[in-house]
Amino acid sequence: MSKISPLAFVHPQAKIADDVQIDPFVFIDADVEIGSGCIIMSHASVIGGTKIGKNTKLYDGCVVGADPQDFRWRGERGRCEVGDNVHIYQHVIINRSIHTGASTVIGDNSYIMAQSHIGHDSSVGQYCVIGNGAKIAGDCKVDDYSILSSGAIVHERCQIGKWVLVKGGCRVNNNVPPYSIMAHNPISYYGVNAFILRKGKMSEDRIDDIAKCYRHIYQCGTSLFNAMRRIQEDVTPGPEREAILTFIRDHGMKIAALNTDLLD
């Protein structure tokens, strides 16, 4: 049986699972779906066009599915989709899409820490951590198992690969390849995200191969074209090598911390 406070507003057209807990002063709009086992804490708001999976917890004062903060938006009915087992902490704002039928997406088992912001049409993968006060602009992608530390800022249309760690306060102004650590301002390559990869049960040999790839890209002083050739010749084929090469092929010159003097 749903535990809905009489001091909450739940629109009669909202679809709420039977066991959802909704605390006082919560606002649930029309065209909202909330799955089984969810907890919505005081002063949280879930705006129309939002779907929330199972066992997700919304903490005090967060706003999920908020109107997009974009001058291009003219009232289109975009959506916001939040997966299962997600924690969205105090005063987080997540904007829905500016396009009818499109969605801002938060993947399963992710932690969105207090006072962070995720802009319209962005996606956060599974098992991600978005640190306190981190800001993700519109049309960005943060792939699975990645961490944005507190105060990190991701500019619009940037893509962050899987298993990435962006250190606190960094300004991400371009795409970040998978398995890497980025630090400082201006942003710079800081190494392989080995500690977290080991937590994910990746072998030392595979981590060494990732490190070899990034030595060619960031530390050998050669062009990006030559670095890719060297990776193909020097690094044993495997899913991590291919993920790095594919990311670079897809994003070309727009790779964070890359010395643009070495692109030719």
C-alpha cells in the first residue's frame, strides 16, 4: 500500500506503484510514473514527463524532470527517465529533454549527489557517481562506471567515456576517452583509472594495455595519427584497446587534454 502523506500533492493522473513512500510537501505532476519501492522525501518535485524506475530514492528538495534551461525550448513535451536503484540527493536539478519524444536519462544504480545539475538531453550511464555540486550541461553523455568529483563542470555536447574519473573542480571542455583520469585546469591527462578498474575486477595485464595506449596518445609527443598506428602495432588487441581507438576515431580532434599542436 502506498504511504502518501496527506500534505503531499499527487496529481490524480500520476501512476504511482502501490508501495511508494511520498513524504510531506512533495509535488508529483501529471504524466509521471514512479515504480515500486521508491521513496520521495519532503519538498522533492517530480515534473510531468518523468518516469522513475524501481527502488529509487529522491531526497529533500530535488527537482526531477524540470523545465529545460535552454532558449531553444518552446514548450515541447520532452521526457526524463530515471532507472532503478538510483539515489538523487538534496537539491539536485535534472532537466527533461527539449525535444518531443526524446529523454534525459539517468541509468540504473547511479548516485547523483547534492546540489548537482544535469541538463536537458544528457545521459548518465549505469553505476555512475555525480559528485556534490557537479554541473553537466545539455546534450552531454557520461558513460557507465564513471565518476565526476565534486564541483566538476562538463560543457555542452561533451562525451565522457566509461570508467573515467574527473577530479574535483575540473572544467571538461571536450570529450574524455574511457578508462582515464582527468585533473587540473586547464584539464590534463592524469593517468589510468587503475584503482577503480581493479575494483571492477579488471586484470593487471588489461590495465597495462590501457596505460600503453595512453602513453602513445598523451606522453610520446607524436601526432594523433601516429599514436593510433603505434597503438595498433604495440598493444595486444582487446576490448579496451578497441574502445579507446573507436572513441578517438569517433571524436577526432575533440579529445580533452590533447595537444592540438600534435594533430597533423
